[in-house]
Amino acid sequence: MTQESELFRSGDALLVVDVQNDFCPGGALPIEDGDAVVPILNRWITAAVKADIPLYISRDWHPANHISFEEQGGDWPPHCIQDSNGARFHPDLRVPDHAITVTKGVRFDKDQYSAFDQTGLAEQLRKDAVTRVIVGGLAEDVCVRATVLDARKAQFEVLLLSDATRPVSAEGGEKARKEMREAGARLERIE
Ligand code: VGL
Ligand code: ZN
């Protein structure tokens, strides 16, 4: 078995996307097996802490009545409302104190699927001397996809942990994987 720590190199950051209660079974916008990513990401988080790899954890963090909600003409049921239980990280996700939270979805006028969308994350990663982001989380065909594509646009190398993500829909996942690969991301299941 490959140790996660052997895979890290200098310039890496681990980016965990939106592993929140509402995206897991029982939540407001549940993704099938969404919680299955938690133990896998915990291994990566533990390894990142040991290897001193910077750790960024994003969260979808909507105001009540956000424009992305169906009642407001958006695509989604209300989810990840600021400070609600559904917006909390999955209770089993190991979130170290020094992890940096990236908050998105707070804008009133537009949605932000990508953790890079008007968050300043690319600038922050460059300041941290990061050259490659290792990504996992939810959902593969929505926020993970947008985050990976933006990371490539910002010229970061990307390793998507393909066993540490799940799509909203199977077809969406297939399409997203193709797009992410074509954008130059490496998609790999590492064990
Ligand atoms: C997401 C749908 C709506 C996600 C966020 O984090 O993938 N999906 N808002
Ligand atoms: Zn959202």
C-alpha cells in the first residue's frame, strides 16, 4: 500500500471541498455515499499534518433565501445555510485547528461553485508557495469540478483523489471527469 505521505512533494496543498452534512445522506442535498469520502480524506488529512502540507477546507455557506435555491429560481433545494447544522462539516471529518477554511456561496447576487471563485484562494496558495493541489470532497460534478477547473486555469497542477469524491449524478460525474482530465488534472485512486 502506498503511503499518502510518500506521495507528497514540496509545493503541495491538500484541498478538501464541501464535506458538509447537507451533502451527505440525511442532509438537504444528499449525495449518494457522500459520507464515504470522510474516512479516505481523514487519512489524507492525517498524512498532510504529518508532512507539514498546508490544508485548506472549503465550505458552501449560503445566506437564507440564496439565489441558488429553487424558491428563488435556482437549481437546488435550500442547503448549507450559514450556521445551520447542515452547513457544518461532517462530524467525523478530522479538521485540524490549523486548517484554513475557504468560505464560498456567500454572495447574494451569484453562486460560487469553485473554491477559487472570488475567494482569493489562488493568491493565497501562491503566497504559500503551492504548485499542486490535491483535491477531494463533494460534489464531483459541481463544486469539485468547478474547483479543479479553476485550479488548472490558475496554473496549479491538480491531483484529484478519485475515491475521495462522489457526484450528484452518475452521468454528471462521468462528464465532469472527462472535463477535468481534458483540463490537465490527474485523476487517481491511491491506495
Ligand atoms: C454544491 C450544489 C449546490 C457543491 C454546492 O458543493 O458541490 N452543489 N451547492
Ligand atoms: Zn450551494
